[in-house]
Amino acid sequence: MTDQTDDKELLFLFKEEATKESAFTRIIKKYQEKLYWHIRRLVINHEDANDVLQNMFIKVWKGLDNFREDSQLYTWLYRIATNESLTFLQQQKKRRSVSLSDDESFLSNKLVADKDFDSNKLEWKLQLAIQKLPERQRTVFNLRYFSEMPYEEMSRVLETSEGSLKASYHHAVKKIEDYIINR
Amino acid sequence: MQKSPSIYNELKELNSPLADIPATNVFTVPEGYFDVLSLDIMQAINEYRIEELNIPALERNVPEGYFDTLADEVLRKIRRSDTAPAMEEEDGFLASVRKINVFTVPENYFEGLATGIVAQVSPKQPARVIAMTNRFSIFKYAVAAGITGIIGLSLFTQFDKKTAAELVAQVTLIPANQDQSELIKNAGEIIRNDSFDKTLEALGDEEIVGYLKNNGEDINAAMVASVTDEKTLPNEDAYFTDEKTLDNFLNEQHIVQISNN
């Protein structure tokens, strides 16, 4: 169950020392699932997603006092979640010394390692196809296809024009089709 | 999971088969994960806050009122250091020990120390002394070079005044009373054949020495000048580092002392 309290009210409560922790707990509960799934689709593995999500919320705690309310809290949280996920992947690739030639298979291997992975199922084939996409197209496709985020909102999260996002999504869809049809 | 109409319609517009594929979430999370997630995150945040609070922990570990009296305490110590050695003030044991130097040095050690050090760092070998006789040799050599230049210059100036025959006769030591036509004839032959140098080379040492004696020239200087090339001369520093430089050089040129007498 998500907290339907208005974000502005939650931010107001967060700024009061007496209600700070309770307000932040409500912010976590309100956005945890959406953010978790967004992160999980990017980093694939649950443990990694959990680490990124927790670190992300700690950063939000540190920075929320300075959050400017001229942008939506929801947009700001998605932006942090996206950046943290992509940074995490970069660091993970560095730690594992993933070469450029292995870059494509890095995420596919993580996906195949999932206990529920079944290559015969279309939904898993779709996920394999998504992992073959470039980072940007993969992020846009996930936000649009699974999170069903409007382009206008996505443009604020990724700080990119709507036209560019539509083009990225279009390219991603075509690449995924090709992958599924030809495999 | 059914797609929202906007996502479905967009994929239909793209003629994508993805429109008909259900957007199933293939990932799962541990049971009850989201129920405790906020608690886990708040616990992590509180751990971070404790770490953050630990930074000024040093302030809490100082005695009560420490900072209230710190400035006065510092000033008090400064005043003490102005009037007495701080160590004696602070440490009773050290203050009770008299500052006596237990070490000694030989008598007058420091008086002769500077001289001794200078003597050690000075060159051990005595400076080279070049004998006046040898220095004279150098001067002689320099004078010889000058005289050679004068001889050359005088020959050059006389060349215009004297006839070629007279000049050749003088150099080749032909007696003055020899037939002039013969001299002219020989001189003309030398000039035509451009064999002046060859003729000079053909002259014997005794003939040249005889000529120089008759004309009062310094034979040694002339000999040095005649057989040396400027490029083969020793470096000027060599005269000061080795007193036998000039003697060695003359020996190499096979020049022996010849008296004018």
C-alpha cells in the first residue's frame, strides 16, 4: 500500500525535526516499489538492486533538505535512481575488468544467472533483447514500456528532449523485434 | 500485465509485435521484501547519522569547561616561558638536574679547529712552479712567431721593390756577383713553372742557416716558424701544466738548438 499523501506535505514534515524520520519513512514507502523495479530492470540482480536502492535513499536523506521544490519529488527520485544504477553498473564492470567486447554479454549473463530464467519463454527473450541495447536506449525502453512514464516526465528525469526520447524508444523497439524474430 | 492504452497504441503505430506481448515482470523479490524495506533503509540512515555524529565526538570527550579556560591556560604558559624555561616549570625531575656538560674536548681544540679544517680541504699537492728558464722558452717561442711574421711581411713588401731575379737570388743564396742575365733567366724559369715553393724545399738546412746568419736573423725562431703549422701547436694551458711542453714539442719537430754564433 502506497502513501497517497501529497509530496509537498511530506517534504514539509521532513523539514521538521520531530517528524523528519516518519516523513522520510513515508516517502520510502510511497516510492520504494516503483524505484526498486526501475533499478532492478537496469541492474538485473536483486542484491544489486537492493544495494543501489538503499544507497540511493541515503543520498536522498542527505540531499532532501536542499531539494528545490520547483521540480517534482517523483522526478528527482527517478533521476537519482537512474544515475545510481548506471554508476553502479559502470563500477561493477570496472571491478570485474569487463572488456568492451564483453560489455554486451555482461548484463545477459546476469540475466541468465537468475533462478527463474527460462529462455523458452517470450518474456525472458524480451529481457535478453533489452540487455543487448545500448545503455541509453535500454533506460528509455524500460521507463516507457514497463514504468509507462510519459515522455514529458521522462524528459525531466533524463534531462533530454521528448523528441530524442521518442527516437530512442523507436530504435529500441525495432532492435528488440529483430532480436526476438531472428532468434 | 496489461499495457496501458497509450503504450499499446504507440507500439501499434510502430507496427511492432511487442504490442501483443504482455509486459510481464519476470523478476521476483524475496517474500515480504517491501514490507521491511523502509525499516532497513531507515536503519542504514541511522547508522550513517551515528557515523556523522561521531565526527565531533572529540568535542564531547574533553573535560567539562575545557574550552572556557583554554585561552587563559595558553596565556599563562606563554607568560611562564618568558620568565623561566618551560621545562623546569613543567617537569620537576628535569628541573632538579643541573645542566652540566659531562663531555670535554682537548685543550685549545676550538682555537685550532678552523685552521685544521682549512688545511684538510686545501689541495695536498703543492702548486706547480714553472721555472723562469722554461717561461723564457715560451717567450722565445712567442717572439719567434713575431719575428717570423716580420720576415714574411718584409719579404712581401720587398717583392714589389726587388725584381724577381734579385729575390730568388737572395733566397737561393746565389752570389751577388753572379751573372745577372743568368739570374734573370733562372728566375723567369721559376716564375713560369710556379716552382717557387719547390725550389725553397730543395734548399738544404745549411744553406738556409747560412742565409739567416748572414742576415742576422734568429735561427731558432725561423726554424720553428718554418716547420710548424699553427694547428699543431700545443694548447696554451699545456705550457702551465707541464713545464716540458715546449721542449717536447720542439723535439717532435726535430728542431735542435742552433747557435747564431
